[in-house]
Amino acid sequence: MGICWSYPPNKDPTPTGTVTPAGISHSQTTSGSYGISTPTTASTTTTFNSVSTISSGSGTGSSSNISSSISRSNFSSVSDYSIGGQILPTSNLRIFTFAELKAATKNFKPDTLLGEGGFGKVYKGWLDSKNSSGTAVAVKKLNSEGYQGLEEWQSEINFLGRLYHPNLVKLLGYCYEETELLLVYEYMQKGSLEHHLFGRGASVQPLPWDLRLKIAIGAAAGLSFLHTSDREIIYRDFKASNILLDGSYNAKISDFGLAKLGPSASQSHLSTTVMGTPGYAAPEYMQTGHLYVKSDVYGFGVVLVEILSGQRAIDTNRPTGYHSLTDWVKPFLHDKRKLKKIMDPHLGDKYPSKAAFPIAKLASKCLAPEPKMRPSMKDVLEILQGIQASTNKNVEVRGDH
Ligand SMILES: Nc1ncnc2c1ncn2[C@@H]1O[C@H](COP(=O)(O)OP(=O)(O)OP(=O)(O)O)[C@@H](O)[C@H]1O
Ligand SMILES: [Mg+2]
């Protein structure tokens, strides 16, 4: 879950020196009316009513309290069907015992480790089976020191437990026992987009063009669903590591620990602590703490450039002045010849420049400094789908001759 830095707005927005090493901290927001992440103080332990329940250390007996807190509606609408998705009035999640998840992951055996993020370690597990033939799941286990990840854990349950869309990762259930907080997801066979774009080793094959486009479209559909739902949902942590891929490279967005219900279109949330991931966060959010749905569009633009260029949003191995991709890449996105210079060398010439160029221009629009100047995710999705359709048509036409 992606909290990589935090700092009060209106101060130096440079993340350097303000990185939270454990990757988890808490924001105080003014979004009190939305019922999600609404701490009354900046304290990390007073975010939810349920925090005091947990802090009392009453063990498994507290699960019912936390469950009622989880099931309290945070969405104003009863349900919403939008672009193939659905928001349920209450979550329908399975509550796992710690023993079940211990058994599923062979006691969190190191060789079941899938990765590690700010929240904790992620293990592969098998449900309802004594051998490895049960349903594969990913089990995310909070770093056990303290309760710092509680807010994110609960936000994940409140959001993802009720959101259904083919491009959002499915949360299957959770576990809260003693000091253990865990989340159980559908297992995503191909891991993260980050791994495929930037991973090293013989097992990592360069992503071909058509899959890059498919992934971009899937991720855009997921974000578009969130933004166009009855109450806009601002995702807030869009980045390559939070785009997971199933066995057919269908993209699914994961990690709703930082998500917020949106204000009306012209307004923004104001966070007193800005949280997100350097390199992906929109400038207005970094500088003022104001958060819009269009702040997500900026993050999407960064990922689009990563997909085109194979360059990380932030890479301190690049020369000085080039660490942050968005700082130097923009002029390359408006010129077909310049664009060639930054395209991922792993693609070679196996990409249609007729498709790459409009995508680069689209990325540039997403990266506009002013949120108002950025396209909506619905528009972004339609443009990408149009580019895909015309690429396929060209291939068909070429095949006919
Ligand atoms: N449902 C899943 N199926 C398969 N692998 C997963 C799943 N969820 C997470 N992973 C793996 O675990 C890794 C760590 O995920 P996690 O979300 O904890 O951290 P992150 O996305 O890298 O960083 P952050 O904490 O900033 O979100 C991912 O990169 C991915 O490889
Ligand atoms: Mg993640």
C-alpha cells in the first residue's frame, strides 16, 4: 500500500528527507463528511472508532466490533453500476482465522513470499486445501509492530470489499486476530506491471507492444470506473506496482489504502499530510495538498510514459536532472522523431509508431500542470480503445494484401 513519503502541504514539497522509512504513516484530512480516514487528530491511533477497540488489545473478541465498523456504510449511494462494475451497499468478505492463513501459506514460509510493500509482506497461499491444489490467493500481512497500518487496512476493506469491476483486484476477505491484521486477495498470476517493465533476471521477458496497450486500457477502465461511480472515488496511489496482472495480462488495480471518496467535481480534498509515491503524485497535490480525481489522471500519465519508455518514474541511477521522469520527458512526447529516442529499447522496432505517438500525446495531456487541463479517465479510456481498434484494423488490412 503506497505511502512512501509524507509532509505537510505548503512546505517544501521535495520528498527527500521526509521519507517515512517504514512506509506507513497517517494523514489527517478535512474529509470528515465522507466517513473514511477521518482522524480528528494527527495521531496515528485515533483514526477510526475501531482503533481504540484494537488498542485495548482484547484479541479475537474485538473482531465483531471491527467488523461492524467495517460494514458501516461509507458510500452515500446504495449501489452503483457503472461500466461493468458495481458498488455493493456492504462488503461481503470472508473473515479468516489466523490459523487458516497460517496453514494456507505454510506458516508464511519464505518461499511463498511474493513481494513486500509499505504495509508488509505478501505471501502466496492456497485456500481450503491441505496440498497446493486449492484456490491460490495472495495474503498481505501487516508488519506486526504497532497498529500503524490499521487505517489503510480498514480503508482497503471499506473500499475494495464493496467494489466489483473486472479491472480491480478482488479482495476475498481479511483476518484480525490479536495483533495480526491480514488481507486476502485473488492471486494475480503475472504479478505487477512494475515487475514486467523494470524487473531483472532471466524470468522477465520484455512486454510486447500489444500487451502494454492492453494493460494501459485495463488500468484506465479500472480508474474510469472509480471516477465515474455515483460518488467519485479518488484512488490516490496510481503506479506500476499497484497494477497487477492475471494469467491473461488483464490489468487490475490493487491497494485502496489511500483511496478517498471524491468531493464534487470542482472541489478538492485538502490533506494536511500529503501521501503518495514520489514521481507519480500530481503537482497540485504535492504543493498544496489539494486532491482531485484529475490528480489520479496525472499518475496515469506517468504510468503511460513508463509503459512507452521502460523508464521508472523515479530512478536515481539516471544522471542528475533526470531522476524524475516527468521533469525531462515532456518535450519528447510531442515530436514523433524525438519520441523514438525515449521508446523502450526492449521494444526494438516492434511497435506501431502510429499508435505510440498519439499515446505519447495523450500522456502529455494527462501530465498537464493544471488539473482542469487534463482529460477525464473516461476520455483517456476511449482514446486508448480507439488507438487499439485502429491498430488492429491496420494489422487486418495489411494481412489482406
Ligand atoms: N493479489 C496479488 N497477487 C499476486 N501478487 C501480489 C498480489 N498483491 C501483491 N502482490 C505482489 O506483492 C508485491 C508487494 O505488493 P504491495 O502492494 O504490498 O507493495 P507495493 O505495491 O510494491 O508497494 P506499496 O506498498 O507502495 O503499494 C507486489 O509488487 C506484487 O508483486
Ligand atoms: Mg501495492
